[in-house]
Amino acid sequence: MKTFALKIIVALFISVISYGQERSKSNNKVALYKVWVNTDTEKVKGFFYAVDETGITLSKTKKIDLETLLFVPAEKINIIKIRKRGSVAKASLVGGLAGAALGYVIGLSGGDDDTGWFSLTKEEKATAGGIVACIPSGIIGALIGSSRKKITIDYKMDNYKKQLGLMEKYSIVYQLGKE
């Protein structure tokens, strides 16, 4: 029974991971990156649309319209923080599933209790272990997924130009040009 449950958990985990990989390769959509830009006067947030040698262009909404685009000149940028859209939810899901699987396996390995006033079977322990372990591991996954890539410009064009190649990879225009 232990090996059967372990095989099911491993197969489920691998299918979740491979589903995400297949979907991203076969889907023609580009990855959206949320961006937070600290300028000399304000903090601007949106979706990374384009980058060039003069500055970056953000979209205020997921739907890209000319009306929602906002240009930030390079010489006004202090710090740029970037995170892929949906990364928090995906990391939380993977963490929760991994925790549930680990809790389930640990519960199964405990075996049945001796008969008495309060005794549990190994299946009951496995279910309880999976439920209990999934919550903190999902929270840890969400914390890991919420991390942002930080790019420091410090209002200097030299720093901006050094980071230009890295920032291009996150822009929608660059991703569309690669296809």
C-alpha cells in the first residue's frame, strides 16, 4: 500500500510539473511581467511592455492599449523590481502539493496505532498529515514566489545601459520579436 500511494503521489507531482512545461511551450502567449519602478518623484507599477536606450514603457493594464502605456525616462529611474505574473499562485500550489505529498508519505510510514481509546490507521494518519503539511508549505511557496528581481539603476545612464540586455528579456515587445 505504501509503494502504491507513493507512486500515485510521484505521478501526480510529475504530471503537474510537466503540464506547466507543455502549456508554456505550446501556448503562443507571451509571459507578462509585473514591474515596479521607483523614480525620483513617484513609484510606478504596471506590466513590462518595452525597453530601449532612452527608457522603459509600462502598460497600466494587462490589455495593451496605446492609452494605457506609460513611458519612464532612464535618467529618472532609481530601482526596477520585476516578477512574473502568476508566480505567487503557482509557487503556492506547488508548495502545497509537495507538502501534502510529504505529509501523506510520513503519515503512511507511521503505521497503524495499537488498539485503544484513541487509535488511528495509517491511512487516517496519512490524510491528516497531508492536510496539516499542505498549509505551511503552501505559505512558504507563496513567499518564495513573491520574490522580485531587483535592478538598481541609481539615476545613472551607465547602469541603465549595462542592464539593458537583461531588461529586454522581460519586455513584451522583445518576446513577440523572438517568435
